[in-house]
Amino acid sequence: KKVLIVGGVAGGASAAARLRRLDETTDIIMFEKGEFISFANCGLPYFIGETIQERSKLLVTSPEMMKNRFNIDVRVFSEVIKVDAVNKKVTINSPKEGQYEETFDNLILSPGAKPFIPNISGIDSKKIYSLRNVPDTDRIKKAVDQQNTGTAIIVGGGYIGVEMAESLIQRGIEVTLLENAPHILSPFDSDMVAHAEKEMQEQGVQLMLNQRVEAFQDDEDKITAYMKDGNKLTADIVIMAIGVVPDTAFLQNSNIKLGQNGHIIVDDSMQTSVESIYAVGDAVEVKHFVHQQNTAIPLAGPANKQGRIVADQICGIPTKYKGTQGTSIIKIFDITGACTGLNERNLNQVNIPYKVVHVHPLSHAGYYPGAKTISLKLIFKEDGKILGAQAFGVEGVDKRIDVIATAMRLGGTINDLTELELSYAPPYSSAKDPVNMAGYVAE
Ligand code: FAD
């Protein structure tokens, strides 16, 4: 049996490793168009900010290790440019080998998503950067390392934009973040995200909301962003971080069904519209765990889980993907924001009625030094079923959202939150944990 994998990072590499563990004999070939496989995408902003100091730490594994440890044939600088689903073969383009074909019994697609770059005037300036992979990171780091880089514009207040703002501030750069929406961090509701915006401003980020960039102009050593409302802003570099689009152009005309934004359509076995072909990760449209409608949520956890499921499926183990819940977390300087499930905006869009409670408990017992307030928002149905939660605070935010995310996975209600027996000693929590408290208030 021969399995080909397109994309060698989160989804692709986890599918490959699981496949090998399940089956020692399958031929596995993994194609990666870039130089690196299995790199730590999520660590890239922290390397630019120098919290992670060694570049080698970003490279989790290498083609040689995949060969030696798992007997997987990894081919880097190898771009799959065409999939022939009928004749079960792909065409690869590589600078070394030129164009060639490879046949398959099963194909796993994990090409991921790439930064969305709007088609506006001046966008091809060399002073404009985006961040997806190690070469992008090297380019940004090089610019930041230069003495004369003192100011940056970040376009987009999503997770990557916010992480980059912190990293650049840490490097002594003056940062202005432009956001088109009335608030940054769209996974959170506007009442909650105020915590993040306040922290960013206090740490020196100039936040400009409701600002749509319409054009750039590159002058000799500066770049100017022109906004729709007539504002303009000049800096040394620009980071574009306004979201991602699936990297699936090579699948046009392949018979593999794509959604309207180019995501690969899969079923709960992660199988595409073609029987022998599976797809995972940022490139696919999946069901949302909470309302079961189609969604695309680009996160590393789901990509890894889906990779495992595909390997199971190919080996005859009927594991199913039950949907993405959107559990995510972000460090914003000294505070943490985390969320899971649907927010009010999402729920209003699909007309699902809901109730909300806000609680502001301490992260641990008040009489033990260092306790900090957590702002926790719980969203649930009339019958008590939990639909989502969001939290901001200095400590203990991750644990509370993860507990609620777990309860949601298991179909939990607000009543279940009151019953959870969670670990407690004064340095860590209170006898009534913030999660219990949210349940009590919601009841
Ligand atoms: P990717 O990891 O993007 O891998 C796809 C690979 O396929 C790429 O290397 C690409 O070069 C290759 N490829 C594409 N097309 C072809 C082709 N035709 N032929 C050959 N190779 C091809 N998620 C979190 O959950 N938490 C975080 O903190 C977090 N931080 C992030 C920070 C940054 C800066 C970035 C960029 C992403 C972050 N993510 C985070 C998102 C996470 O990295 C992705 O959800 C995850 O990597 C998706 O895995 P994937 O396999 O679908 O795609």
C-alpha cells in the first residue's frame, strides 16, 4: 500500500507518524513545498520577540529523523501541483527533480492556510511582511534586528497580529495596530475583549480600531498606510495579519469538492468527495462541535487530531471527527485570554437563543498572596447546556476555560459545572472554584 501526504507540518506530520505506528509496511511519502517540516508555527512570533532564543528550537523534527525513526520518505522543496483523483496520481514540482508523478492508494491533504493578502495598491512593497513559516520569520527578524527599524504597523488584530504586537514591543519597536472591526480578537465578544485592548494600550501598543487600509505607498526608507477614512500612518515595516485562506489552488479541477472559500469539504471520517482521498487541518471545512454547522477554524489541536483520525481510517479503525469547538488561548503581555465554543456574535448569526452570566472570582483564595480577578463569561441554553465561555485574567484562565471546554465536549450543563470537584488549596483556587461559581450563578 502506498500513502502520499501533501504538507509536512501539523496535520501532515501527525498523520504520517500515526500511520507508521499502526502499519509498519505501508510506503509513506510526505511532500512539503517549503524547506522545513514539522516546525513550530505557533512559536514563530516568540522567536521574533526573542522569548524563544534559539532558532533550532522551532524545528521540531527533520526529514532525516522522519526517515530514521519512522521510515517515512520526506521530500522537501517538493510542491504538489496537481491531483488526478481518477487515475490516483499526483504531479510534483521540485527544483532538483523537475516535474514528476507519483501514484497512490490513499492521499492525505494537509496543505494548510496562507495569509490573506488583499489586492490593494502598494501591497508588493518589500517593507510589508506576513507570517506563516520559518523563512517569513527569518525575514521579519532580520528587519527587526536592523538598527533603523523603529516603527511597525500591524494590520489585523487577530491572534497573530496581537502576538506580533507584543513581540515587537518587546524588541523596542513602536507598534500601531490597525483593526478594521470595532474590536480586536474576534473569537471574543466585545464586552470581554476590552480587557485585551486595555492591556495592549497600557503596554504601549497604539490601537486604531475601525481602520480599513486601502493602499500602501513605499517611499525610500518608510512605508505609508492610507486608511479609508482619510487617516494615514507611516512606519518602517508593516505586518499583514488579516486572516488566512486555504492553500488549495492546486486542487482546482481535481474533482475534489471545495467550499465557496476554497476549503476542502470532508465528512466525519475526514474523507473528501473522492473515496481514497482524505484532508485535514486549516485547509478543510468541518462541523462546529456546538451547532454542527460548517465552519473553518485554523488551530493546531484540531489539525493534529484530524491527522490521527485519517491514519486510523486508512488502517480500518473507524474513528470519527466530532467537530471543532474553537478552544483557544492568547497571551496579551501580562494577561491571558481564552475561550471555547460559540460567542454571542456567532449565536446571533445563527439565531440560537442563549443566556449569559458574568462572574469575577479570584484566581485563588483571597487570603493567600497574589490572587487576581478572573473575568469569566458563560453562555448557555435555556435548558442549561453550555454553548461557550470566555475569560480574561492574569492567572488561572487557561485551567478554567479548559475545564469548561471539557465539560462541553461531554455534553455538560451549567448544573454539571456546579458539581465538578476541582483541585483546591489556597495557592491554586478556592473551595468554590471559579468554574463552580459560574455554574452557581447561572443556575
Ligand atoms: P500547516 O501547518 O500550515 O502545514 C501545511 C504545509 O503544507 C505547509 O508547510 C505548506 O508549505 C505545505 N504545502 C501547502 N501546499 C502544498 C503543496 N501543494 N505541496 C506541498 N506542500 C504544500 N494554532 C494554535 O492552535 N495555537 C497557536 O498558538 C497558534 N499560533 C500560530 C502562530 C502562527 C504565526 C501561525 C502561522 C499559526 C499559528 N497557529 C496556532 C495555527 C496552526 O499553526 C495551524 O492551525 C496548523 O499548523 C495547521 O496545520 P496544517 O497541517 O493544516 O497546516
